[in-house]
Amino acid sequence: MAETLGSLCDKLSIVRLKIYHTNDKQKSISLSQQQKNLVNEIDEYVISVSNGSIPKSLVRFAANKVYNESINNTRIITGNLGQIFSELCKINCDLWHEQEKVYDFSKVKPEEKDIVVNKLAILNLERNICIDAINNIAFELCPN
């Protein structure tokens, strides 16, 4: 299984962002179907984890990010599944808006470019922290 609960939640939050930001009816229809499929896949995943159909060894894969922790100060993100998923959604929303700046990077003031790049790095690291935390919660659902 290539997906984890964290990666499915991440995809769902991104699809929701795309739905919110599109005005194209055809894209909205397609994205709504993707959303429905992801919700169903998440439900099936949780059931499969709970009943032991998915081996514990496949429930989580650490992001294994290699970065300088003294330079890239990330927040500690904890809570229950809903709280962490909510934080993941907020982070992905923040990432969306920071990434928009990069698409037209020439308009970012020179003195702000490093700030934008650093913020993208921190948000991506925190995104992975959320994904790993969701996977750890799924791991705890596994029968012993």
C-alpha cells in the first residue's frame, strides 16, 4: 500500500483548497469527485487499519526529512486526529498562499524573498510533521 492515512488527509485538504479556488465548473465537478473518492478511501483505510487488514509495518513511514533543526524552527504539533488534521489543512492553506507568491517571484521585493523561501520550507516541514502525526495515530489503531 503506497498511501498512509496522513497522505490521504493531505490530499483531501489540497483538493478542498482547489475546489475553493476554482471558478471552472468542469474542474469543480472533477475535484468534487476526487473529494468523494478520497473521503471513501479514508473511511476504508481506517476500517482496514482497525481490523488488521493493513499490517502495522505499512501504516506509517516517517518523512525522514534531513534539515538543520537549529535554522528551521518548526512548531510542535500535537492533539487528536481532528486537531492535527485541522492544523494540516491550515498549513496547506498557508502553503497555497506562499506558493502563489513564488509563481510571480519577480514581484516579491528583494528584501522579502528570503522570508518567502524560509516560510515555504518551514510550512513544508510542519506539513510533514502533521502527516507523520496522523500516521502515528493510525498506527495506534492497529490491533496488537
